[in-house]
Amino acid sequence: MPGNILRGTLGSVLRRIACLPECPGHFGRDVRECEWRMDCAYARIFEPAALAGGPGGTGLSGLSDWPRPFVLRAAHLDHQTIAAGQNFWFDINLFEMRHPILDYFDRTFRQLAAEGFGPGRGRADLLAVERLEPISISLQAPQSEPGHIRIVFRAPTELKRNEELVTQPDFGTLFARARDRVSTLRSLYGAGPLEIDFRALGERALAVRMTHCQVRHLARHRRSSRTGRSHGIGGFVGWAEYQGELSEFLPILQAAQWTGVGRHCVWGNGELRVEILDHL
């Protein structure tokens, strides 16, 4: 929920900072209608689908709904009340490698903090923005074969297989969703799509066995202040263990630790951790 609270006003504040006064978005219209959207920081950060070629367009990626180039990490603030004068922090993982966007987050969160956020609209001061060194993950398979791994689902995770929700994270479904997300982010914001045989890799992933699974479902909802509608943002948390020939899949899963996987991962859902238990 903390990530969802932060996103509640992130978009509106960013739009005020980044958009021109005459932008259609200021009047509640679709950003796809804006003639300046291709050069707009708000569109690139918060509504990247608007760059896909206008109304109904999908652009070169073939996607009508582009993933945002960041994820929020604030799960450690869940169920906490921040007292007056108390410091708190959260992380943002940025994937945009071609356009500088950190300054927009700095300005947006300074303004957001001053205006107040959360249920009580508490105000705050942004004391510092600490930029860590960029992280690069090799997609080459490790030399040693991990034969047994555990995936810890640290935040509600929702996965689909053939458009249906899965109740347990079988390895084939988990890897396919991680592979697609990592490749899409790399294609849109980095060096380009992964040069892999998606189908063959997915078929080999089906041979990996899930040996143990302890997950439980969390039912959570958010209410849109704009539409008044309630949306489910829940999913399963817990862990699952897998055995098999895992080396070629491990780099994608390790990258997914930073990107998240499944629905609503931009707001903090789908956060996972990979643990290697033993090697073959």
C-alpha cells in the first residue's frame, strides 16, 4: 500500500511540473491527443503508452500499454505511522537509459511532500536524493549450475497464464512473465530487446519442477480518487522452491529482482528475491 499511496499524487504533480499550460492533459483529455507528447517528460515517465503512435497506435514495440520506466520500493513502510519529525525513505528503480529523468522525480517529490500525501495529507520535507551507482546484470548463464533455488515473493504478486490468474507460481509461468518484462523494458528504455529464442526458452522452463510452495493470497484494493472506482491490487506472498537445470534462467530472474514481475509492479507489487540453495 505505501507505493500506491505515493503514486496517488505522483502523476498529477509530475504533470503540473513537466507539461506546458496548454497541454490537453491539464483539461482532463487523453495525453495521446497532445502534439508535444513525444518530447514530454510526463508522457515518457508516467504515460509512456502515449508515445506509441497516438490514439489506437501501438508503435514499434507492438504494445498498446507500455510499462513505465520505474518501480517504487516502499513495502518497508507498510502499516507504519510516521510521527512528526521522524525520517523515512523509499527507493525508486529507474530503467530509462536514454533520457535523464531523475531530476523530474526530485522536483516532483519535493512538491508532493510540501503539498502532503497519505490518508491525512501529512506534509514533509525532502531532505536528500541519493543516487546509487547504475546496476548492470549479465544475462550470461553462470558457470556453476544452480540446481535448487527459492523465490521469495516479498510483495503481493499477480501472475496470469493464458489470461487466467494462477494460484501458485509454477516456474514456467513465473519465468515467462519475468522474461517478457525484462525484455520489454530493455527494448523501450535500454539497449534493445533480448536476443533470445523466446519460445524455446519458455518450453525448457516448463521442465523445471516446483518442489515446495508456501504462498498465501492478500486481498487488497485501491480506490481511484479520479473515477471513484475500486481496483484490486492484491496477490500472493510467500515463497516457492524449484529444482532442475536452472542456469540459463537465473540471470532473467535476478534482473526481475529490480524490475518486479506481474501486475502493478510499478507501485511495488511483484517484488521478489532469488536465493540459491545449492548447486548441481
